[in-house]
Amino acid sequence: MNMIKAAVVTCLLGGLSFSALAAQEVTKEDVQKMNLEKIGTVNTTAETTSPMDAKRELSKMADEKGGKYFLVIAGREHGKFSATADVYK
């Protein structure tokens, strides 16, 4: 059941777009095509109340880490939302 929730959250996070944010979300294919270099990983806290908030937080954290791109690799829903992303430059 938790795997299903994680998959749903990941899909929701992946389907949203925030073009105004500095760090941009990419797909696995984009990472390969653009030959991006991984510079780290970021995690949101379990305090976000929606998938959009979690994604916005990931983008901000990736930007602060010096990344231009991020790839959501996990999402969790446990009353609130949290997520993990790899950061690329």
C-alpha cells in the first residue's frame, strides 16, 4: 500500500511545473541526453501539505545547493508530503 502511495505522489510531483523557479525539474532521459553532472541529493521535510509544496521546496533546495536541475527520485505521503531529489548542474 505504501508503494502505491509513493508512486502516486511521485507521479503528481513529476506532473507539476514551476517554470518560475530557478532549479528546473528534469526526467531521467533529460539527465542522459544533457549529460548532467550529479552534485548531490536534497530531501524535503514531512511538513509540506501538498505535492506542489514538496516540489517547490525541492527546487529551492536544489538552487541553494548550486544546481540548475533536479530529478525527483522518491515521494512519500504520510498525512503530509515529503520527497527526495537528485541535484544536477
